Amino acid sequence: MHNLSTLPMAAILFFSATLAALYLVPRIRGVLNYKKFRESPNKRSSHTENTPNLGGIAFFTIMMVAFYFIHPYDEYNEIMSLIPGLTILFIAGMKDDLVVLSPGAKLFSQLMAAAFLVYHYKFSIESMHGFMGIEGMPAWLGAIFGILIIIAVINALNLIDGIDGLASTVGIIMFAGFSVMFYLAGKDMLMLTSITMIGIIAGFLPYNLSKKKKIFMGDTGSMIVGFMLGSMAVRMLAFDYAILEKLPFHHENLPLVVLALLALPLFDTARVFCIRVLNHKSPFKPDRNHIHHIVIDCFRISHRRASFFIGLTNFIIILGFSLLAMRASQLTLILSFAMLILTALVFFFVLKKRIVLQERNHKYAHRPQSIRTSLASEPSKKSD
């Protein structure tokens, strides 16, 4: 039996967090505008005006207050392992949004935040529950694995935060997935924390999508959202067999369910990094190869529509693989993931080629008439 008594508290936290964000975000935006703390557009930006980018201040503030009300449901004092990491990333994100933080310093802050988290025994991954035949693992290996997951998710969320509403939409969907899993597992504190994050992001989203009152979450917000998602993923992987028995899928499929919840941002990050390396560029050098850039550039649609369709795709992936995990074998799930990744790679490869062709035709169409005529009349070279 699931603890139904937590549902009213979940509703209270959700609506309170949403209202708090709706109240706090525009006031933060007003202060940032007054102090002229705004992000200037660059060649990769999809916006054209200087825009405040410290919406993450509201995320941190509201979450800290919410912990006071969630604490009674915290059986193992897990909140105390979340607070140091959130504080470190809040400070690092603030500095990066205001004066730019070096990649090394940013990575170090993420490493410290993750280390505080996995030090808590409830966030210690001690088994893969039979996935790929792996059962138990040493504590040190589980800690390294947990840290890598958190850092990967933080940076994946940071990288997809490239158009209005995308990181927020994807974040809401992923937290919703985690909240359902935690509710089924009877983990009240984790479920309430996920619900609170949904409320915070839901209250921020209207201003992120607004034309006149726009504000970005910035690295402050994206790192907080990424850290919380990574923390929920690690905590879920650290479930013991007694908790797994409450979930409706085979325990060896747990890592694949977690992967499905985080699939879209992780896929986008891995794909972009591989493209940059294959092109002999730094994997950290910005470009317009992200899936949201490709969708906008190819289909010429608004940020709202792109975020909606990408978010819908994310929802379908999570729902589909969660349902599949209830009945399918581990091999079937792995093959399904492989087919999905291969299909997505081909799809975005074709779209990128189409964009290149469109740009080439556009440049040709805007050449002076005399140049186009001379090119058209120039005889082709024949091989001997």
C-alpha cells in the first residue's frame, strides 16, 4: 500500500512552489534589469536582446524553504546531503552568469557537489541488480559511478538550455517521471522533492517563454536542475531489493529505466561531443549542432513549438520504455534502446544535411545576377 497521506502535502508543495516562483521570478528580473545584469546575444544565441539570466536564484531560494516542510518525511537525513551540493552549484552558477567561470572551476564545483552527495550511504550505488550480469560492486566504484552520473546530467541539462522553455519543459517531464517512481517505491521525501522542483520550474516557465518579461534560468538554474535530476537518478540506482519489489518492472531493468528518464539530454550531449571530436574540434567548443538548434533551423519554427515537440518526444520515450520495462526482457530493452539511438542519429544527420543544403541555396540565390549567370554558363570540366 502506498502512503496516500503524502498526496495532500505533495499538492500543497506543488502549488506553493509554483506561486512562489510566479511571485519571485519577476522581482528578480526587475532587480537584474535595474542593475543591468543581462546576457548579451552572441552568434549562437537564438535571442536578439540583452536578457536577465539569473532565474536560478528563485530555484535555490524556494527549494531551500521547501526543505523545511519536506524534512519531516526525511527518514535518513538525505536532505543534508543535497544542501551542500545545491549551495556550491548556486554560488558557482551565480559567478558564471555574472563574470564567467572557467571550465576547470565549473567542473571542480560539480565534482565537489557530487562528492557531498555520494558520501551519504543512501546515495551509495552498491549493486546493478543483475543488469548485464553485474550484481554487487565495491563502494569506491559505486561512488565514482554516482559522481560521473551527476556531472554528466548537470552538463547535459546545461547544454540543452539553448532555447526558450526547453530545459524547463524537459526538466518538468523528467521530475514527473521520478516522482511517480518514488511514489510507487514509497519514498515520500524523494517524491515530495521532485514534486517541488516541478512546481518551481512550472512557475518559472511562463517568464522564460514571455516576450516582454523574459528571463533565463542561466547556469545557476540549469546546474541546480541538473544536480537535482542527477541526485534522483543516483538515489534510484541505490535502491535495495526490498524497495525494488514495490516497482512494477524487473529489477535488472532499473538502470535502463533511469536511462530512459534522462535519455534526451544525455543523447544530445553525447552526440554533439562526438561530432566535435570527429571534426577535430574541442568537445567543449560551442556550435549549433544541438538537436534544438537543428529543429529550429530546419523547420523554421518558434522556440515554443520546438520545446513542445522535443518535450513531447521526451515524454513518449520515458512512457514507452517504462511500460516496456514491465514486460520485456533486458535484452529486448537494450536492443530497443540501440534501435532508438540509431534512428535518432540518422534522423538528425538527414536534418543537418538539409540545413546545409538550404544555406547553400540561400547564398546562391542572393549572389549578384552576373555571378550566377557566369557560373551557370561556365562549361563543366571533363576528365580525359
